[in-house]
Amino acid sequence: MEDLRSRDTVETQTPAHPGRRALVRGILFLLALAVLAAAAAFALSPTLRGRLLRPKTPTVPLQVSSTPEGADVYIDDELAGQTPVRAQVAPGPHRVRVVRRGYKPHHEEVDPATRSEVAYTLQRVQLAALIVECDPEGAVVFLDEERRGTAPIEIRGIEAGPHTLRVLKEPLFQPFTQHVELKDGETRHITVRLDSGLERLYLERIKANPGKLGNYTELLHVQIGDKEPAKAAATVAQAVETLQSEAVTPTELGQFYEEVRKLASGRAGALDPASREKFLAALASALDKLVQAAPSEYPRYTQLVAFLTQADRFEEVYKVCEKAAGGRGLVHYYVATVCLGHGEAANAIRLLERAVALQPTLYTARESLASAYHRADRYDDALRQYAEAEKALPADASSAAYYRGVIQAGIARVLVSKKDIAGAVAHYQRAIATKTSPAYVCQWRLQFAELLLEQGRKQEAAEQYNEIVRVADPDSKAYSIARVQLRRMGEK
């Protein structure tokens, strides 16, 4: 055996384990990768090389203070802090601005080489105020991009100078922006009227489809709600051409007329004279077009008649009727019924007299003329027209029995006005004897019973009420009235 003592050197370390050698090699490999990545970044990044290689820029101190303290300090338009503030800046001149609400801003150029400390005494200014009202209310108010609340609002403590006012009520209204120059101590009052985004939407729809009445109706609704009567009047004028379209349904026409009624009644505010004239001229034009296109379809234009006559434009209505005289008085008759419905007996009489002149056998017009004469206290004229209407009744007409009853009841009412009670009773008896719908007969029985009660003929009145209860629809108004009267009279 070899003697270890005879060796020049002796191994004293434990031989390395194979796993440890692998770990050491892995760590060394990762360190090498990190060094290579850093070298690559250094080579590829000019900014990084510049930061590491360029010499460090020297800075100098600049101290800014103010009376009172707490003012914002801007150096070269960058906020450095609030006074008192100490900043490190590059050598050379710098723009220094000191700002505090309620005080006049101070700004100047400072070179720290000559003035490393600057102090300012700020001068108080009189703050301005801004009162903002808005239609519609509830819009959000911003001043210089700072939300201040909702209109109506009074904003106080505003520094004099230029400001930007912005008012928002999204999504239904367009934003409003205004630049305002306020003076020291000034209180400015601004009223904002926001334009509707819906208005723009419907204008675009009308442009894309000018023949659709519903778009005009919706636009009218928006403009009336926004209290824009002049715009609404212009929309009515623009919609006239679409009214005579066969594609317009009665429902669409009714909705349009409802908005027109709101405009005519002042819901959007008073129309100025020029806008009012434009509005009424548009209605007259629409009436003319509808009558010429389909004179017998009177439900499509009776609302226009009502608007125009109530606006004292009856002469224009009468001219339209005359242009349709080829219809032998039918248009005159249709329009007259509208006038009667609004209590305009004089206009109705003029139209109906013309109607029976154009067509003497038009018994419906004669019956209406008799009713109009009665309202005008022209009793004898009324009786003559009822008589002429009865003569003109065709015996074979399906409605002859109904109109015969209408005429007899009408004569009875005239005779009541003339104090001829016996004659009135006789004609009421003829009316209720006609073979027509029980609903109509019950109406005449109610009138008859009322006359009998006024004359103290309680038993006869009770007979009429009992007959109504026997034949009338229990849900009808005549049935309810008869039951109430019988209870008052003590009848079962």
C-alpha cells in the first residue's frame, strides 16, 4: 500500500457531486444570458446609451414663496408644488407663474443665477359670479371643464378673465359651449336653450323619406315640447303634401291633427304674426288638397275645418267648398256639420243654404239647416226646412225611417220653443212610433219624458222611462238616465 506521507500534496476536499456541478453550470449560463441581454439593450437603445454615457446635467435651486401661502407654482408651465416650494432647475432663465383663486396671477421670468429666492405678495381681486339658466332644466353645467352642478345654478368665486361654459343634457339634446369674459366683481346672467337631438333625428328621417307623415308628427311633437312655435308652423307647412297620400291611415292623420291642435291652442307658445299666417295658410292649402282629392272622405279634413273656422278663417273654408260645388253641395253639408258641432250656427246656415240650393233634394242638408235655424231662433224657417226635408225623403231608402224620426223630434223641439206643447207632444209621439233602431227611439223618448215632467205629467213620463228600461241596452246612457229618473219619481 502506498504511503500517503510520501506524496508532495495531499487532497483534503471531498470530490464534487455530479448534481452540484450541473447546478453551477446552469447558474453560470443564466448569468451569461443576462449579460448578453443587457449588452444588446445597451446597443439597441439610444435613450439608454444617452442616459448612461452623457454627463449629468447640473441643477441649481430655486425657491418660490408667496403671501398668502398655498399658491400653485408653475415653472415652465409644469406644476412644481404650492408655496413655499423649493425646486431644482437647470441653469438659465425660467418662466415662473404663481396662481391662487381669488388673487391676481403673478408671472415673470427668473434666472436662479441672479435670484435663487423669489417672494411675491399676491393682490386680492373681486371675484365674479355666473348665473346659468337652461331650457330644459336639469342640464349639467361645466365651467372650465369642472363640473359645477345642474341648471339653474349660481356659480360664485370665479376669477376675472376668460372662461369656457359648457352645458350638457345628453343624449336628447345637443351640447352647448360658450366662451365668457368676466370682469372683476361682475355677475353675469346666461340663459341657455339646448337644441334637441331628437329634432335633428326626425329632420334626417324626413329628408330620407319625405312622404311619411309620422316623421312630421314626431318632429312637431318635439318642437311643441321645446316651445318652438315658429319651427312647428314651418313643419306643418312642410307636411301638407303628405296629407293627401292614400298611404296615410286615419290613425296617422289623427295623431298629426292632435299635434296641430296643440300648436293652434298655444301649447308651444304664441305664434308671431308671420308664423301664424304661414301656419293657417298651410292648413287652408291642406284642406283644399284633401277636398279636391276625395270630397266624400270628410273625416280626413273636418279637423282642418275646425282649426280654420276657430281662427276666423271661414271665408277660406267657404272658397274651398265652392271649388267643390260639382259635388252638388255635399262638401258644403259636411263642413256645415263641423260648424254646428262647434256652435257656429251662422256659418253653418250659410253653407247649408248653399247646399240645398245646389241640390234641393238633399234632405240631410235640409234637416241640418232646420236645426241651425232653430239655434238661431228662426223657428218658422226651421219648420219649413223640416217640412221640405220630409218631402224629400225617399220612401225606399234604408235610412228613411230614421230620418223621419229625426225630423219629427226636431219639429217637436221647435214647437216647444214656440210654446206649442200640444203640437210638440204629437210630434214626439210620431217620432217614437217610427220603426228604427231602439237606441234612437230611446233618445227621443228621453226628450219626450223630460217635456212631460216639465208639464207635470208624471205618470206619462214614467211610462216613457219604463219603456226605455224595457228595450234599451243596460250599458247605454239612456238606460242609466231612465233608471235614475224612475228612482227619483219613486217608480220601480
